[in-house]
Amino acid sequence: MLDPSTPSKKRKRGDNTGPCKLDSKTADDNNAQSRILQLESQILESRRYYNNIATLLLISRGDDPQNGEKVAAAVSLCRVFCRLLANGGMLVTTGAADAEAMVVRWLNERYDDYSKVLLTMLKEPNISQGTALTLLMRLVKDEGNRPKAGQERLFPRKLYSRILRVVLEAQCTSEAREELVRKYINRYDDIRIHTMAIIYELATEGHPLEVLQAFISNTLSVLSSTQVTPPSKDDIDKFYATPTENRSQLSSITAYKKQAQQAWLALFKLGLSKEQRKIILGLISSKIAPCFVKPELLMDFLTDSLNFGGSMSLLALSGLFYLIQEKNLDYPMFYQKLYIMLDASIMHSRHRSRFFRLLDTFLASTHLPAALVASFIKKLSRLSLQAPPAGIVVVVPWIYNLLKRHPTCTFMIHREIHEKDRSEQLRGEVMNDPFDFDEEDPVKTDAISSSLWEIQMLQAHYHPNVATLARIISEQFTKHSYNTEDFLDHSYATMLDMELSKDIKKPPVVESEIPEKIFTGYCKEAVQDDPLIVKMWDFT
Amino acid sequence: MPPSQLKRLKATLRAEGITGAQPSKKIRKKAGNGTGNDRRVQRTTALQNIREQFNPFEVTALGRGREKFQVTTNKTLSGRGLKGRPGVTKSLGEENRKNTLLLEMQRRKKVGGIIDRRFGENDPTMTPEERMLERFTKEKQKRYRNGAVFDLEDGEEEDQLTHFGQTLSFDNGKAIDDFEEGDLELLDEDDRSSDGGLNKRKRGQSPGLENGNDGDDGNELPERKKSKAEVMKEVIAKSKFHKFERQQARDADEELREDLDKELPNLLGLLRGGNLPPPSIPDLMSAKVDGSGMNPARAAMMISTDKAQADKQYDMRLREMALDRRSKPTERTKTEEEKAEEEARRLQELEEERLRRMRGEVSDGEEELDATEGNGIGGDDEEADVENFGLGPGISGWKQQKGLDIEDEDEFVIDDDLVANDSDGSVETESEMSVLSEDDEDREFLEGLALDHEANGGGSRSAISSAKRTGSEDGPNPTLAYTFPCPQTHKELLETVKGVAFKDLPTVVRRIRTLYHPKLHNGNKEKLEQFSTALVEHLAYLADQPDHPPFLILESLIRHVHSLAKTYPENISRAFRSHLKSIHENRPLAPTAADLVILTAIGSIFPTSDHFHKVVTPAILSMARYLGQSPPTSLSDLAVGAYLGTMCLQVCFGCFPDVSCARLMLTDYLQYQRLSKRYVPEVMNYVLNALCILAPARLRVVPGNFPYHEPASPLRLQNAVAGHVHCLRFWDILPQELPDGEKSRLKAALIETHVTLIDSAAELWAGKSAFYEVFEPAFKVLQFLAGKECRKWLPSGTKEKIGMTSEKLQRLLKQARLSRRPLALHYHRPLAIRTSIPKFEDSYNPDKHYDPDRERAEVGRLRAEYKRERKGALRELRKDANFIARELLREKKEKDQEYEKKYKRLVAEIQGEEGHERKEYEREKRLRRGKR
């Protein structure tokens, strides 16, 4: 009846604990080890020695966290219980004697005690944490696979949910969590689906405030590191503790998805912090949305994030785009929202290129009203006045493409005043930019009657390449379009790198005359044309 | 039913007037004054026509489909090619073959043979008389050609038979040359030998005869009419005489020349101004002895026994000659005006050059080249660049090779360049530039040297002089060494200047530059190149020293670097670039004092107005990077920012102001928009941010779109500062602990500096089209600073400054709005729409291929031609084969016929003989019978 893999695993585990124990090697320790082994072998020999279990429990409950004994006792107890589970020693057989039932009940109580001991070990941040997790998962496995006798065999949900709770509520136990994800959740399909279900339960039941934050962040990290659901039904073939007869229930992708969806939604409902939201938003299109049965359910979350403003909205945009594209989501006032997102920070944002990629997609249609497109063009060109060169480099070709796509907007770069009286009227009169920068509705900004003075100014940008690029707006529009992708990922660093990596081919030009004043100058009298530096700084 | 062929023929002949009644004489006379010949010709043509008309096989219409109608081509009307004359062509071909192929056939398998090259042998058109005449003339010509025209001895004479030189002609008794030789002999006896040809024959004659002749000529035959031969001889003799005279004259000339040559060394000596020692005695002697036309000095050299020494002397002389300076007309000393004008012209040229660079039109040919090859697809073609050109910013490239991106962004630049200008011009001016700078350098250097000798330098404007002044002001340390090794690395430089006071540093540098001037020694150029690199490093090193060296020293060092940069621009630029690289890699957001000094030096050494410059562009990019990316957190940060902002503005002004001012004075008549005035968004962002965080009170709404960073520890000016605030000191850029009072003072100074920056930025970018958008927020910030919340904290000077600046801004803003007009950037000639309608051909021919692809059309044409030729050749070959077969058959037939004839003849002969014999026999028999 014994699982054939058990002995080898056991030996391994013994080996594992060996060094641990030897670390704090004393004569006492050696004695203790041998005593534990003795107790264990006695238990296995005869039921008479079942009381040894209590003794071992006592040892494993010991206070000293560094004590090797504790671990050793836990390990041997695990072996004992595994064997008991395997040979049905812990099953209440109908028609058994009272004494027998007593023993079984007693054993079950001890088993409970034992699992509690392990769970507390799991909580404590020390070396034995990993061992505790391994032992617990071992118990999960054996419990799931114990021989059938009367009652139905099931995945040991109760035990597993206790483990998960401990792991998820722990304050700082990332190792155990990572191990759990790596070795079990990602590897076994049944563990995964149960994890999702349990997370949902845990998330809905409510937590005390001090645990909540830890729970949220742990859950997030578990969920985000969990692999995406299996692609097809046939891929669901790895089971850890689910008995063979129950497996068919699990082999449905929808079930997986449903559980995952529930888990995520439950997580969304807990109060997420800003950073956590950002992480989730980053994952949405790649990880979260694909495992949703109804991705529409994400909409609320996305809308909330979009309304949040700042970089949050930028991140939400890609998720929203996924929904619009894949699920045909109709988002009311979308362009207005998009327009509002164009604020001062966008050109300096880290997510600039990401945003522009999406923006390019959103405005790719030729059926958009010209007024709206003009507003986008004008606003971005206004913003690029304060932008770093990398930002300008993105905006200019993009504007070119839009102008090419919407010829009506070319009035923004070329507007002749035909009526004579109008031009007469204009002479000597103040002209304000018709564009309303603060208007939030892109259709109402009147950008189309404005001009792109900003881009013209950028033609005198200090960076020669940027200046030349800005000049494309006033050249003839012969090119069909620029590939905006080429201009997206730039920064000061890459530009400098590029400048400095080019070697000098021919001697650079040197100013032909040596200026009289560099820092201080020799003629002490101040002259009108002194360099700024000389005028404004005191070099002493 | 039409009449029969014969009847028709008769009718036609009659109609033509060939048969039937001949026209009467009268009519004939009336009809034409033409002669009989004319009529005959008419008759033959008429007959020919009739013949053609009645022979339907003589002419064929060409094959079907060849017929052309006017709708397709005009060729139909010309009638060419409408009719074929198979008979004629066939016979022509046959004739041709007979002349060529048949001959070849007959000559087949035959070797050698005689080719008759005589005239007219194969020409049946010639009459025998003509033939003979032709032969005769040919022969004559041949002889004439062979005979030397210029032979002194006449070919004719030589052909004559002689005996002992005496002609054997019989037409006159004594055929002796009647030419008086004696005259010649009198002229020059010696020349006889040289005139051998003439005398050889003479010598053959006996002297007696000669003498006899002399006597004869005059007396005996005075009046006799000369025969033709005699006349000819006379003419010949005269020509000979003239020739001889010419020779004489030439010889005389030669002699004279030789005489002159002998005197040349003396003349040379005179010319060289007595450099040469007077010709040595052996020289003279040898000259006498030799007597030949040889240069005496050279002769002496050849004579002199010491060969090696002679060689040496020769070499020396040669070198002397090589180094000999050609005398040149001295240049007139120029007047003041001329000088000024020249200077103005030079400056104007420089300025034009600068402007061109500013517009980014300098096409560094190499750079273009390298860009195009660097990126295979290059920016050469419209199609090719679709992906790459704009891609300029080589994103993809960057992604592929992480970090170090080969952006082709400047390919973009180049692309435009390609369109816009010619590289030749720039190259040319480039060289001019370098020449100019070289001159400058020299002058300056010499000036420096001169000053070195003087005790006190005058107030010259040149760099070295001013540098000198630094020294002279403090008086150069008399203990300072005069010679130094030329340091090749910075380490060596440190070694060299160890123990030298700061103030003596410029002197040391100057002395090193003097000692190792490239003109003094071969290797000095390389040494100074290395030294200039080390000097740049030292500049940075000095600025980072804890005991801040005086800026006077730094400045004069920068001047030294500048003047070195004129000669070694590459090394200096490399040094600066490597410093920039280290900033970029190690401390992009935390520049040290050294970095600031280096950046300042770059701003003053290199022309900052250039559209693209290998040093300035990265420098300004690094400055902007600091301004854009590092939010200020402390006062020293703000000071650094202010300094860099100042630098940026100065650099973006286009050129170092006082240089430009010097130029303006001379070139102000040129209405150039001279300064580049580039826009640096980062400066405005930084300045506004700085003012917002320094302001005594917090702005409720931050105006404009600049990124606003509230520092962790507030930097607001919270204490009232009284009195005047002096301007920022350079060393404020270092973080330092200050007492509170000083701190607020510094803050106030920072505010003032930043306000000044806004002021100068507004001035700088006043004409720009988006001026209003850029400066409106600045105006708001200034107004806020002037508002009552902040007023009380600010010192009065600052308040005043703020007031002035905001007034100025208000004015400029109003102006900007006044001058604002809708953009009209696209006054381009409208582009032609690319059309796909085929070009209309006036005379379209469906057989012709109007292939727009030239190459393909060419290939098609060739192929068609080949096909046609092949067909023709095949046809010809086939015809040849037919012809050969026919000829062979004919030959065989002839042979057979001949054979048959012969056979028959033989048979007949035999039969005859037999018949004869039989008759004989019968007769014999009869006789015998009769006997019996």
C-alpha cells in the first residue's frame, strides 16, 4: 500500500535535515537525534508506542527556533503520519471496536496538532520554513491519495487552504511563497485551480486591517507569478493530490478561467494601493485578460484607473485598448478621455513611448473628425515646447503622419488669408491663438483654426537632428508616412551615446578668434556685449 | 473575254509607237529636238515597260499582311517594298555567288598558285593601250617613291652608268659638272672633311681634270644654249650650294654659343652675389686646355681626382639651387584702408562660412559617405529611406545593440544636405580656412615670442599677449626654468609642473609651446599634439583642485588650448569629447566644477552657431540633459543649473558674443541674420521650476506645462533679505554649509540670477513664432514673484530686477501677439501628381516596343535583330548549298559530256580504222582471189 516513491523521498528528506542538525552539533544533539529516530521506529513497530507521537509533537513544538531537534521530530512525524495515512490507520472503519475508534480519533487529533505545529513553523521566518512547506505539501499529497474506504476521496482542501492562508497572510515570507508558486502552483494543475478558488474565498471573507496589506501584496505576487491557464484541455494532465476518480471534473479550461477570474476580481475589490494597481495594469493585456471568461468584467477596474489620471491612466489605456480591440468594447467619450490625458507630464513620463504607440493606433483611423485630430495635434505640439528632445522626436513625425492622413488639418501649417479686408483688418492687430488649451473636449478647442507655431519654433531647436526633423513639417509632404516606431525609444542617454560614439572624421571647425572674455576678461570695464557668463557670474 | 496575249502585245507595241507606221519626219522633228540616241533610250525603256507588263512572273506582290494602309503608316504610299522582283534578285544572288563562292569552290584543295597582280589583267573594261599606260605610270611612281627625295646625289645621276666617275652618256661630249667648286674651297678648307658626301665623288676625279675644267668653263662654251640636263645640273648645284651655306651659318652660331657658354660660370658667380668662390686655377686651366664647350666648373669637377668630393660638391650645388629663392616682386605696403578692407573681407568670408554651417549646409563629404555606407541603404534614395531615413533615431538599431546605438538620425540631416548644396565649395573654403588659421597661428606665435623677449607685454588683443600679461602683472617667477620636456600625457604634465605655482602655469605652457614649435623640429608636431590633449585634461584637473586656482589662470589656459586647437583641432576635440563621454557615463546628473569649466571652454573654443558640431552638439546635449533630468534638491544644485542655463543661453546665442561684436563692427554692412538663436526648452523649464521652488510663497496653480518638482526639503526664501545682493559666485556650485543669513542671501542671488536668465532668454528668442506660448508662464511666475505674497521677502535690487524683467516680458509678449500670423509654410510649387497614363506617341507604331524600361527595350531589340540575322544567314546558307549542288552537277555533266564525246570520237576512230582495215582486207582478199 505504500507509495513507492515514499522511501526515497524520505531518505532525501533525512539527508536534508542531516546537515541542518549537524550545524549545531553537540553530543546532546546527537543523542536527541538518535532518540527521535528510536521513537519513530518504535511507532512504526507497534501501535503500542503511539504515545511516542505525542512525545515527538512535544519536541517539535519546542521553543528554540534554531533547534535541529524540532525539525527532525517534524520530519519523523511526517513519515509516521504518511505511513498511517497510507495504510488506513487513520480511518474510522465502520463496525470497529470502540477502542479502535478511540485510537483513530486520537490519531486524527494528533494529526491536527501536527499540522498546526507545521503551520506555525511556516509562519516563522527561519530556515525551517521551507521544510515545513515541503512537509505540509507532502501531507496534502498523501491525504489526497489515501486509500479509499467508505468515504469519498477528495482533494484535501481544508489543509491546503490553511497553508495558503498562512502563506498569504505572512508579513515577510517571500521564500516560502515563491517556492509554493514555483514548485506546486505552476507545476500542478489541480493545485492551481484550488489556489484560485481558495484565494477567492480568502479574499471575500475579510481580513483585519493589519493583515490586509500583506495579504493583498502576497496575493498579487502569487497571482501575477502564476502561469497563465493551460491552452487546451489536453494540457491539463498534471495532478498533485487529486485522486484519479475526481480528475475528470478538473479537466475543463472554463473552470480554470472562472476560478482565476473570480480570484482576480476578488483581489480588485480589496483596497489596492497605487503601485499595486500599476502592476496589475501592466499585466492586464498579457496575463489577466486572457484568463478571464468575461473580460468585460475588467472594464470597471480599467475605467476607475483611467479616471485616476497621471501615469495610471496611461497604463490603463493598454488594457482598455485590449478590450476595445478584442471584445469590441464601446467606450463612451473615449477620445475625450484620451485628450484629457495629454497633460504636461506626458512628455516627461516614463511611459511616453507606450502611450504614443497606443495613441498612434487610436488615431490611425481616417474617419475621425478633423477638429478632433487637430486638437490632438495642437495640444501635443504645445506640449512639445516644453519637452525633452526625445519627446519632440516622437511628436513631429506623428504630426506629419496625421497631417498626411487628414488633409483638412494642413490648414494648421498653411493658411492663406484670401479675403483682402480680412488681411487688412489683421494688420496691426493682436492675434491670439484661437486654440483653447484648457478646453477638455477635443471637438471644441478650435484647434483647426490655429497654426502650429510651436513646431516652427522647434525648427530652431538646439539639437541639430531634432531641428532637422522639425523641418519636415515645412518641407513638401512627399513621403507617405514616417514609421513612428522608429522615433519612440529615445532618451538623452541614447542621443548622447550616439553623438559621442561617432568618431571624428575630419577636424572640427574652431572659432577663428579667441574671445577676450571667457570668465573674467582683462579689460575690467564692463561692455554691453559681454558674454552672459561674465555678466552674471562672479569668478573669484 | 479579253483579247489574247498576242493581240494585246501587238496593240501595246503599236500604241507605244514601236511598230506600225513610223511617224513622219515632220512630226518627229516637232516632237523632239532630241537626237537619235535620245530616242533610242526612250524606245528601250518603253520596251522594258512592255516586257514587264506582259510577264506576270517578273514581279510579285509581297506576301500577305505586308500590305500597309495609310491609317497605320505612311510607308505604303512610298511604294517601296510593294513589289518584289524575284527574278532580278535571284540573278543578282547568282552572279554574286559566281564571283565569290564559285571561285572559292574552284580553288578548293589547291595549294599555292600565282596571283596575278598586274594591272588590268582581270579587268575586261580596259583597252590594251590603257593597260600599258597604267603599268608605266605605276612603275614610274614606284621608282620615285623609293628614290630619296632629299638625296644630295641625284637618283638620276646614280642611275647613270659611269666609268671612273665619268658619265657614259653620249648626248654631249664632256658631261662634267659645270659648277665651280673652287668658291666653296676658298670659303673654308676645313669643312671639306665634314662635307664628305660632296667631295667623295670629286676626289674620285683626277685633279688635273678638275683644273682643266676651271679653265674650260669660262672660255670655250660661253654662248652655247644649255641643254636640259645642264640646266638641271645647274639648279642642283645651286641648291647644294645654298645648303652648304646654311650649314656654315649654323656652325658659326654654334661656335659663338660655345664662347658664351664658357663665360657663363663667371656670370653665375656674379648673379649669386659672390657666393661662389672665384673659379679655381685648375678650373681655369682645364677650361683652357679643354677648349670644348663644357662648363668649366663641371669640367673641373670631372677632372678633379677626388670623386667623392666632387659628388659632394655637386650635391651641395644642387641643393643650393633647389633652395634658391626666386626673386619676387615685393608687395606694396598696404594702406590702412586696404588693410581694413582685407580684414573685412576675411571676416566676411569667415562669417559666410559660419552662416553656412549654422544652416547645417556644411556637407562633410566624408560624413555623408560614411553614413551611406554605414547603413547600407543609406539616405541616398527616396525609396530606400522610407524605412530608415526618418528612422533616423535608429530605434531599432538601438534595441538590437543595446546601449550603444548607431542612430542614423544624422543621416536625416545628411539627407537634407544632399539636396541642398555642393560639397566642393565647402572643401575649398575649408582649406582656405585652414590656411588662414595657420597664418593666424604663426602671427600669434611670433607675437608671443616677441613678447617673451620683451620685459613687459603691450596691450595687444591676441591671446598670448594677454596670457603674457597675466604673467607680467605678477612678474614671471625669475627662478622658473626656461626649458621643459614636452609632456606627452597628463601624468607627465603633472610631473613637469610640480612645484610650479599656479600663476606661472601659463608661462610654462608658453615656454613649452615655444620650445617645441613644430617648425623647429620634425617630431615636434606630434609632441605638441599629445601635449594639447594633456593640457585639456589638466584644465579639468585644475578646476577640480580643492584650493580653487584663480580663473585668470584657467582662462589663459583655455586661450592656450584655443590657439593650439587651431593647429590641432582633431586632438583637442578628441580630448574634449572624451571628457564629455566621461561625464555622460559617470556623472550625467552631477557635474563637477571641472565639467563646468570644460563646458565653458568648449563654448568659447568652438563655433557654437554651427548646425551640427562634433563637440558642441554633445556638450549642449549634456547640459540640457542635466537641466531636464535632474530636479534640483539643494541650493548648490540650483547654482549648477543656473550656470548651465547661462552656458546654454550663451551657446545658443550662436557665437561667443565678443567675437561676434568684433566681427559686427567690420561686417555690419552685411545684413545677415547672424546668430543661430537656438531654442532650449530645458532652460525655460528649469528656470521656471527653480523660481517656483525658490519663491517665498507657494504658487497655487503652476502656470504652463513645465514639469514642477517640489524638493524634499523646502528651499523657499523665508527670511527677509535687505540691501543689495551681489551676483552668484562660481564656487557656489559646490555644496556647502552656510549660516542662515548667508543661505537666504544665496537664495536671493539665485532668484535674481534666474530672473536674469529669463530676461536674456526672452531677448534671445524674441523673434520666435511661439514666443508667446513659451514666455507666458514665465510672465505669470514673475508677476507672482512681484506680488504681495513674495514682495516682502525679496531684497530691493531683486525686486527691481523682477519688475524690469516682467515689464520687458509684457512688452515682448504684446509684440509677439502683434506679429503673430497664421503659418504659411507650404508655399511650395505643387508637386506633379504621379501619373500612370501612358505617354501619348505622335506616330505610334504597334510593331515598335515603347518599353519604358530602357534596358529591357535594348535587350528586346537585340534579340529581334539576332533572330532576323539568323534567318537571313540560314536562307543564304541554303541558297549557297543549292548553288554548290548545282555547280557540282553542272561540272559533272560537263565532264560526262566530254567523256561521251571523247568516247564517241574514239569509237568512231576505231570504227573508221576498222572499216579501213576491212577494206584493206577485202581488197587483199580480192587481190588474192584475183591472183588465183
